[in-house]
Amino acid sequence: MAVVLKVGNREVTADEVLPLMAGYQMLPKFLQELIIDEAIADIDCTPEEQADACSQFYAQNKIAEDEARQKWLKLYGMNQEQLEALAARSLRIDKYKQVTWGPKVESYFLERKGSLDKVIYSLIRTKDVGIAQEIYFRINDGEQTFAELAREYSQGPEADTDGLIGPVELNVPHPSLATILSRSQPGELSPPTRVGDWMVIVRLERFIPCQMDDAMRQRLLEEQFKGWLQEKMQAVDAIFAHANPDLELIEANAAPSQESNGVATAPRLDVSNTDANSESHS
């Protein structure tokens, strides 16, 4: 087998490439890019779009000058045609997202809206049921402020921010806590509720509905694209000849399946992660 790469005294043949990539944990990324390439094969750019993409790529990588570009090509083992294809690849992927999921992004937004709305809320957590009840009555009766009691009694990081958490999307807190917040009115104090190992007292401070603007549209398109790509990666049954000569490489179909819209489900977090995934509001 012919040598395809030489590094120092090491000569690498074509048969060795895939096993080496597997050993260096490079195969998932390689397969991912193959799936994307197949998907965008029919997506074209206009000459103007191609020229703009190249100009931007050259500027970002500081290879506008021919000498710098030639060094870059040598470093990455590419030719000019490959470089131009790489420069336009992101644009072609964006076009693919738009063609594939753009017509359905409005309905997807409505499906996701309940978890994309943001809230700012105050939280006190304790494992003592009696203390939780006492705290609730003190706040409800106006004897002490929520902030004072959070600093004194809350057993989470929110104690350092007067109990204040957010703004965070409703898919971040524990599902039970998110349900309470989604049903509350601003300023409404909820009685002690068990969430996991904690007794929590929560008050919704502000509800911030999400908007279908350009940023949200791009986010939802990217979310669907990543979900589809993850699904396709899981469907790839990469069985290599070097592992078993009797088996063949089975390729995944790159087209989105009709059974799934490629939506990645957001993970539900434990209450212990509530504060870790939020930003303190000041």
C-alpha cells in the first residue's frame, strides 16, 4: 500500500489512516463533516456570495496576501479549490438550515415558547420543614423582607444575592420549580414546596416573554440542525474493515427523517443545578 503521509521517520499508508483517526478520537468529527457535506451537496452559492465568503475567510485567517495564503494551504494540505469550498461552507450550511427548517420555525417556536420564556425570581431553600414554614409566614406577614431571610437562612448560592436568581429560561430550574413560576404572577409568594431534597420558598419577580426576532430564529434553526445532526451521528454504524474484514462500512442517510424534526430535547436539571445554570440579576 502506497504511503500517503510522512511525518519525521513515520510513514502512514492509506490503510492506516482510519485506525489512526479512531485512536486519536477524530472519527466522530470526521463522520459529522461527511454527513453535513452530503446534506449540503445540492446547496449552491452565487458568484457574489462565494466572493464575499472568500474575502471574509481570508480576513479572519489573515491570509489576504497571496504569500500568506500559500503558506496556509501548505499547512493544511489544501489546494485553492478546497479553500474556496471551505470558505463558503458555513453559508451553504446556513442555507440548508433555512431550506430544511425555515418553513416550520414559527410552529417550532410556539412549541418551545413555554420553556424559552425567562423569569427573574427569589428563592430560599432549606431542608428544615419547620424553618421553611416560619420563613414563609415572616415574609407573608411583612415581618422581614425576602432578601433578609434569604441571606440568613437559604442554603444555596442564592444566599449571596439576597435570594435573587435570573433572568433564566424556564427550562433551567427544576421542573417542579418551573411549573410554580410559570403559574405565578409577579410578586406572588408561593408557600413551602418540596423540590428534591429541599423545601423551597419562591417568589416570581418578573416574567420576560421570549420574542420571535432574528436572533431567536437563528437559535431555533441551529437547535433543529444540531438535533438532526446528533440523530444522524447516532444512526451511523461505522464498522471498519481493520476491525473485522467480513464487515463493511454502513453509511447513514443524511436527509432528515420524516419521523423526527431533528429537535434536541433540553435536559431537565435537578434543583441543585438551578443556581449553577443561572445568572445573578443585579
